[in-house]
Amino acid sequence: MTDHPNFVEIRHAQKSFGTVEVLKDISLTVERGQIVGIIGSSGSGKSTLLRAINDLDPLTGGEVWLDGVQVNQKLPHRQYEKHINQMRQQVGMVFQHFNLFPHMTARENVTMAPMMLHGLSKEEADKLAEEQLDHVGLLERIDYYPSQLSGGQKQRVAIARALAMKPKLMLFDEATSALDPELVEEVNQVMRKLAQEQMTMIIVTHEMDFAASVCDRVLFMDQGVVVEEGPPEILFKNPTKDRTRAFLRKHL
Ligand code: ADP
Ligand code: MG
């Protein structure tokens, strides 16, 4: 596979819901192995942008590219379904609310997609689940149901489940914001570990300290635009725009 320096490329993303424009000409590139943070007030368009990357919220204008392939291609329906399934398998997503299957154990949550979509045997998938749950520190809970796990543990299973598909890119949308404060760090630790392993990640977060410590670059979004972006040590310490300063005053 060719190495595209712009591993993720968003070109002039525009998104309207009816007459409301929620993304206004956003361009963004992420290189392989980079970790990009997105911060901004509620309603600024962070989730919509993240969901546009695998075309869950299709853009009304602009392009999304992943590793040299355009994600939001206009294709006849059947071809589009095949294309988008292939693209989505390369992108792991973790949301605020752990969307684990409640009637399945941690193991079953992790093994399902690799068996169904990658054709792994039960034995292969079990081995993978053990590896991935070990990776997030939950091997001893492998046969627990979501109801028997804490919020932090559930979120770690959700990460293991995403990683079991061997994604090229991980998207995190406020993965810790529904957690009790004492459970946040265990999930952040897993993200830090992925960062050390050079996983390419886009992380929407309201935790400025975490963003500052893990991200190569941080974008501040407001009302559908990227107001300002830069390395965290610059964006957080010396923001140049009034809107960024006002936001950081409230959130730092
Ligand atoms: P954030 O994640 O930064 O809080 P969102 O991307 O969720 O922001 O939302 C951006 C804007 O788009 C908000 O004004 C929200 O109300 C609107 N929006 C999001 N999803 C929909 C939808 N499915 N239909 C209509 N409006 C939406
Ligand atoms: Mg959101």
C-alpha cells in the first residue's frame, strides 16, 4: 500500500442540516501517526465533522480522503455500500456512550465484527479478543457482560472492539465525558498507549490537559469553522484569536 503523507484529508467540508450550516468550509489534514485534538463549545460541529470522516453524516460539500481514497464518493447504491463498508472497516470509532451489545460478553463484543467481516474462525477471533482485551487491561473481565463492568471498563471494551478490526485511524468523540471523574484516567491511559504505538487518531475532547499532553495538534472549532489550530503548547499558551481566548478562559 502506498504511503500518503496526508493520511486523512478533509477538503472544504461543508454541511447543512436543512437551512442550518453547521460546517463551513473546513479543511484539515492528518498525517500518518499524528494525533489531532478537536476542542470547542457544544454545538460547534465537532461530532458532525468526525462523523463525516466515515460518511455517517455525509457532507453536503467538500471531500474526505483516507489513505489516498475518497471516502464520500458518489457511486451507484450497490457500489457505494461496498465501498463505504470497506472504508468504515479501516476507521475505529469510540463515542461518548459505550454502545456495547448488552447481551454479549466483552469477548463476544470484540469477536463479532472480525468473525462476520474479516472471516475469522471462532478460535482466531478468541485469540484476537484475548490480545485486544489484554491490551486495554481487561483480560480478566473477558467473559463479563457490560452490565457487570464499570463505565471506564465498558469504554475500554469499546476501544478493544474497535482495535480488533485493525483500523488505520481511530476517532474518539468525547470518549470520557460520560464517565465519573475517577474513571476518566483509565480510558485516557489506553489512548496514551495507542499514541505511543503511533496510531493515527482524531480526538474530540473537553479535557484540555489531556489534549495538551497527547495531541500533536489541536483545533479549536466554533460555529462550524476552525477558528485556530496549532501545537498544544502554542494554542493553549498563546492563542491569537479572541474567540479562542474566550473559550480557553472558561475551560482551562
Ligand atoms: P458538537 O459535537 O460540537 O457539540 P455537533 O456536530 O453535534 O456539535 O452539532 C453541530 C450543530 O449541528 C448543532 O447546532 C446541532 O444542533 C446540529 N445538528 C447536529 N446533528 C443534526 C441533525 N441530525 N439534524 C439537525 N441538526 C443537527
Ligand atoms: Mg459532539
